[in-house]
Amino acid sequence: MELGDTEAIPKKPEERFYYNESQLDFCILDFWIWNQSDLIENRNRGILAEFIVQQALEIKSRTRLEWNAYDLITEHGIKIEVKSSAYIQAWKQKKISAITFSIEKTKSLLTDNNYSAESKRQADVYIFCLLHHQEQETINPLKLEQWTFYIVPTNDLNDKFPNQKSISLRVLENCARKKCQYEQLKEFFEEIIT
């Protein structure tokens, strides 16, 4: 028996869990709070960065797709890879973290559930999202003024760093086409892709 892709249907926060047709006293919002509240933790911060970019660029996607070869796609078919980094981590630190971002080439998942033979950077544009705030007591990823965004066309990465797996902040500062704050992200993104 062959099964196709399942479609993720957006959940409503008040949707309840059930057991044997009986409604239980907890809902999907309780799960989200339990699972996603630590927005500084690397995985959650990365997903949050994707959401922030999706909102800034006004990309209309109903839900996030975990295993796509890229993170977002515009209505015009521009594929975007979103990368996140931060100075402050969820764990105990002796000093703030050095900032690096992955730019490693990947294989894409094909429709037959095998991976492509060729490794490459799958997106058209990379948006690097730096949670730049450096004080643990006041860090809040929901305050978008604590983020800085860097926009780099994938062709630039391929030309300058054809086989490199990561990029430091210092190097990114020199190669990014645009560095901006949240309110400038859509305007600068559109300038780069046109």
C-alpha cells in the first residue's frame, strides 16, 4: 500500500484532545505552550525566525513544512532559506556565543522519497536572522528590534563560498547585499529579487 503526503490543516488553539470519544481537559494551545515556549532554544529560535521572515514578507502559507528543501517560497516562486543564530543560548554559558550560520549544501527529497544525487544550496535567497541582543535578563525574541537580518542571494554564496559549510558574522557582514531591521526586510528583499 502506498500512501501520499498528508496535508497539515491549521489547528485552532482551543481544539481539545480526545480519548474514546471523550473530550479531555487539555487543548492544542496547552501543547504549544509546553513545547514551544523556550524561544531562545536553537530549534525553536530557528522556527521562530522562519515565522518572522514569513510574516515580514507577507508569504501566505497555512502551515510550516518540516522536510522541504528550503524554508519558504513566495507567490512568485522565490525559494528562501532562513538561518538563525544568537549570542545568548538556552543553556548555561561562560561567554556569549560566536556567531556562525550554516550554508552547507544539501540533497533534496524527491517525490519518490529518495534523495537527489547532487548536493546544492536549494534556495534562491538566504536570509540570515541574528538575535543580536546580548543581555540574558532582557532577551526576548518576540521583540523584533532585538533581531538583525542579512539578505544574500544564493548565487553570491555559490560564487564566493562554493564548498564552505558555514559562515561567520564577520564574513557575512562583508558579503550580505542588505543588512536591515524587521521593518525594512520586505522592501530590501524585493529590491534584491527584482
